Amino acid sequence: MQRTLYGDDHEAYRSSVREFLDRHARAHVEQFIEDRAIPREIWIEAGKQDLLGLKVPEEFGGVGAGDYRFNAVLGEELSAVSAAFASCFGIHYDVCAPYLVELTTQEQKQRWLPGFCSGEIVTAIGMTEPSGGSDLAALTSTAVRDGDDWILNGAKTFITNGYSADLVIVAARTSPEKRAKGITLFAVEAGMQGFERGRKLDKVGQSESDTAELFFTDVRLPTEQVIGDVDRGFIHMMERLPQERLGSAISNLSHAAAILTETIQYAKERKAFGQQIGSFQHNKFLLADLVTRIEVTQAYVDQGVLAHNAGTLSAVDAAKAKWWSAQVQNDVLDHCVQLYGGYGYMNEYRVARAWRDARVTKIWAGSNEIMKELIGRDLGL
Ligand SMILES: Cc1cc2nc3c(=O)[nH]c(=O)nc-3n(C[C@H](O)[C@H](O)[C@H](O)COP(=O)(O)OP(=O)(O)OC[C@H]3O[C@@H](n4cnc5c(N)ncnc54)[C@H](O)[C@@H]3O)c2cc1C
């Protein structure tokens, strides 16, 4: 179905993103996987191409695009090349940006945003802890007042960009007796005494993204490191999670659609019993089914983008887009692997890697179960 979400400006932007990816990423993905890292030079190049500061006002080095469709274009193009690329960059320009633009003081903006846009300050967000991620209100890292400063103690895990980030937005408990209403966000910066990183975690997929454990031992944080309001951190996160989930949905679908297109081509070329494997009715119907699932889901997600632009995207609709797209992505990619036969199980084939890369989307940014919990609650259940 013809999508109507984008206009000429968005398509022109898409061309420039593709050009960037052609020049700096597409041909190097294998190397990134081997190195288990996206090199900092790519971030700097992305900064030069104005890809990182979409949300950031021009006075701080950004683009000041008030239109989320540009984020959507970027997410689509990155995930079509590499899911890990989309997640590392996405955490920065799509997830962390709203915190650093909307909740910060003028002084903080001046301190962080120019580097954020140029790729010199890579960011991460630490919500999840070793003891749990789904029940965010139960987090146990603490920040205790000491004069004008705060003393942070605790640990975070599974943090995207955690190994290389220069600035991590960390959620910590500041009022133990208040649960959700006692959490504050802090900017913890590389080099601060007591801030240490554990190993780069060995994941099932997305090997080129860096995912790490973070440890905080008596990290002294001046009050200028507080992001937003003291004790309102949980609300700050809840207000921004719908965008994170919509961004996930956009990437999930684009990632699956790119591999499905390649699989359809493969099904036209690969022969068995003297005919194209795609021409067997089973496979033809299967591919018809998968294309339909992608396109119908796309229509829902596109509507979510428009709603977000209009300021009307609800947390529940974002949850629906997030879990459903993750499920569709995983189902589609599993079938794609099957259609490739033995080659589908070989790491050198993109389809195999995509299948492994996709598995996490049903877990992170709120698992499918948590998304259904939100939707169920909205049904009054
Ligand atoms: C590669 C990767 C990158 C990540 N990046 C980040 C990041 O950048 N920042 C960050 O903060 N976190 C990040 N995460 C963490 C991610 O958001 C959490 O893993 C996720 O929220 C689930 O938390 P958990 O792993 O502690 O699982 P748990 O909360 O222990 O849940 C375990 C299982 O129980 C289920 N469950 C829990 N509660 C309920 C319930 N009420 N009803 C039904 N089922 C339930 C869950 O759905 C899950 O299946 C990342 C994770 C991965 C794997």
C-alpha cells in the first residue's frame, strides 16, 4: 500500500541518510560485528551530517526539527542496514534527546548539547538494574543528599552504549519511602570518580552494539547534574517512554521489511524440484501473508507517528505499536530464515543475523508482557 506519511522534505532527508550510510556504514557492518563496536568516527561523521541533533534547537548545534517524521526516516534507514546501528544511534538521538532538551537548564544545554550533536558526547540511559527492569518503580540505586551534592550508589545493567557513553542518564532513588514518586534522574559523566563500567555483555544478537553493566560507588554529583525535577524522575520517564516505544516500532518494522524484500528476491532465484521456491503455493501464500502483516502494521505505526506529531499519542497506543511490531518482526524473520533453508542458518547471511538481532525487541523498552499489561489495564482489567 502506498504510504502517505512522508513529503518531499522527508524523502530528501532519507536520501542524505542513505548517502551517509553508503559512505560510512553499509560496507563496514561485518567489521563492526567483528570488533563488537561502532567506532566513534562514525558518530562524528553522523554529527557532521546533522543526524544526531534532530531534536536539539539550532542554537545548541542541532537541527531543531519539530517533526517526528524525520526521526522516523532516520530510524527506518538505520535499521534497514543494521538493527544494532539503529539501537545505538536511536538511544542517543531518539531516546536520550528528549530528556536533555526538555528537562535541562540553559547551563546544562550549553554544556552538553553541542557535543551531543557533534557525536563527541555519546549518551545512554540507565533504568534497568540487575534486580529487575520491568518494575521500574522498584529500582534500588540510591542518591543521597550531602550538602548541595548527591552521592550515588548502585548498578545498572543491559545499558545500550553503556561501554562507550560519555554521559549516562541514571535513574536513582532519592526518597526511599515514596516508590515511584521518589526517583530522580542524574547525568553521570565519564571519568567521574566511582563510576565504573563492567564487561561489554556477550549477547545473542546485535554484537556490534555495546551493551554494558555500570557501577556507581559513592559518585559525587553536584546539583547541576540533576536532570529535571527531584523526585519526578519516574514521571519524566513515563512521559518519554511512548516516544521510545514508537521509535522501536518504526525500527522493528523497517528491519523486518528490508529482510523480507531480500527474501522475496531469494525465493524468486532459488530453485528446488526444478522451480523457484517462491512459486510453491505454500511459500507464495506465506510471502503474501508476511507482506500483508508488514503493510497493515505499517499503517498503524504511521498513524502513531502522526499522533505523536500532534501530541496525542497515548502510552497505550504506543504500547500496542511496540509489542505488535516486535511480534510481527520476529515472526516474519523466522519465516525468512526458513525460506533460505540451510543458508538461513549461516551467520554470513544477513537473514540469520537479522533473526538473532530481532529477538531482543520483544524484551527491551518494556517487554511484550508489560505492553499487554498496560493495554489490559486500559481495558479496566
Ligand atoms: C540488548 C539490550 C539492551 C538494553 N538496553 C537498555 C538500555 O539502554 N537502558 C535500560 O535501562 N535498559 C535496557 N535494557 C533492559 C531492558 O529494558 C530490560 O531487559 C527489560 O525491561 C526487562 O527487564 P528484565 O530484563 O529485568 O526482566 P524482568 O523484569 O526480570 O522480567 C522477566 C520476565 O518476566 C516478565 N514479567 C515481568 N513483570 C511481569 C508482569 N507484571 N506480568 C507478566 N510478565 C511479567 C517479563 O516480561 C519477562 O518476560 C536492554 C536490554 C537488552 C537485552
